[in-house]
Amino acid sequence: MCGESISSGNLQMLKRYMISKPKYAGTLTMKSLRVLRGLMAFLTSIPMKMDEDFLELSASFMFLFPAIGAVIGFFAGLYSFFTNYFLSLLFGFFNATFSSGSQTTLFVYLTKGLASVMTLSFLLVLTGLQHTDGLVDVGNALGIRKASVEERIEIAHAWIVTRAGALLALLVSLCTLLLIFLVKPEAIIRFLVVAEVSAKLAMVTCAWQGTSIQRGKGSIFIDSMKKRHSLYLISLAASLFMSAMLLGLNGILAVTSGMVVGGLFIVLSKRIFGGVTGDIFGATNEIARMIALFALVW
């Protein structure tokens, strides 16, 4: 009887363990998916089911921004690769049919140019133009030379586009477009993945060492990352690892450029707004991507 009692007790414990273990695993999986969904909803325009606290959740896991950047870069690079492939087939057909193959060079440049425009457009739409909007707002504020910090914040929040804001956004977009044009089609996926990783690390750098001046979206992320050295090291290590695996030393250089851009914008933000804002995050992302591509291409 004693042996039966013990066996029965052990059996009950085993059943409880087997039932509770999948439940725990399921809870962990659901939480991971919830974090992924929140980050994708914040950084992209992909339709996602968002929880009420998705903003706070995204801020808590901001150190994972470079990983989401890698996903964004992969999607954009894949789109660019296939766009270039299909356009080359299309223009190759036109060249063979109407020009007897005599305009090969012209059609090669047309293919690359149109594919580059479509790639940048896809990337901007994929990210919902929210970073570009921040770049325009920072340009608006920079255009007012003798304004106070309060006046710059006010102009940044206004629903207007000044010449300085439009010029800055246009300049960064054209430079990014040119750099994408210079990337070989077979390398475009790796280049865009690393560029987006670098851009997102620049944002994390701003939040890590930046100072918040007002309550808003930007302050939520700064409060979550402020002086969180261990989380920043995880973000940095993951960025360096992914970039080194894809592009070696050039990838490491591109990631380093993201850190530098993030640091420069921390200093610049104090002069423009008195601290880091959501617009600073957006401008940092756009310029860090451009600088990373420049480091990779040249």
C-alpha cells in the first residue's frame, strides 16, 4: 500500500508538471510574440493588432530595435533585389525588341535608377514616413537661426514645412537614393540590413545617453533606456554580430558610424531643443542610414 501511495503521488506530481510546463512555455511564447508585434507596430506601417500599452512595451524593449531594423532591411533588400531582376528582364526585352541590343548600357542604368527609386519609396512607406517627418521637423527648427528653444519646439510641432525642412529631407533622401543606386544588386540585401541595424542602434544610443525635455513619445523611450548600460551593450553586441556576419569589417564600420551619429545628435538636440525629442529620433534614423550606406559603398 505504501508503494502504491508513493507511486500514485509521483504520478500526480508528474501530471501537474506536464500540464504546467506547456502552459509556461505558451505564456513565454505569447509574451515574445506580443513584444515582436509591438516593436513592428511602432517601427513599421505593417498592420498589427496593437495592445493599449504597446508604446510602453516597445519602449521597454527598445534595445531590440536593431533586430527589427534587420527585418526591415531584409524586406527592403528583398524587394529591391526582385524589383531589379524583373526590371532588367523588362528593359532587356525592350532593348532586344526595339533597339536590337544596341542600348544595353542605357537600359542597365534605367533599371538601376528605377529600382533604386522604388526601393527607397518602399523603405519609406514600410516605415510609415514617421522618421522622415522627424527629419523635416528638425530641419524646420534649424531654419530659425535666432529663435529660442521654446520657439524651435513650437515650429517643430507646427503642421508646416519650411524651406529648410524640405531641403534637409530632400538632401538626405537624394543622397540615400544615390547610395542605393551604387550598391550591386547581389549585395543589396546585406547592405540594407546593416544600414537599418546601424540606424536603429543610433536611435538606441540617443535614448541611452540623451536627456528628455518634455513628456511625450520620446521621453517614454528615454526613460526606459536612460543609463541602462547592460541593455545597451546587448543592443550593441547584437548589432556588431549581425553586421560582422554579413559584411565583416565594413559592417562593423557601418555600425560604428551609427553610434557616432547617435552621439552627435545627442549634442545637437541640446542646442536645438534642449534635449532629445521624438523628432530627433526620426532625424537620427534617416541620417544614420545614409551615413551607414556611405561607409559601406565607399
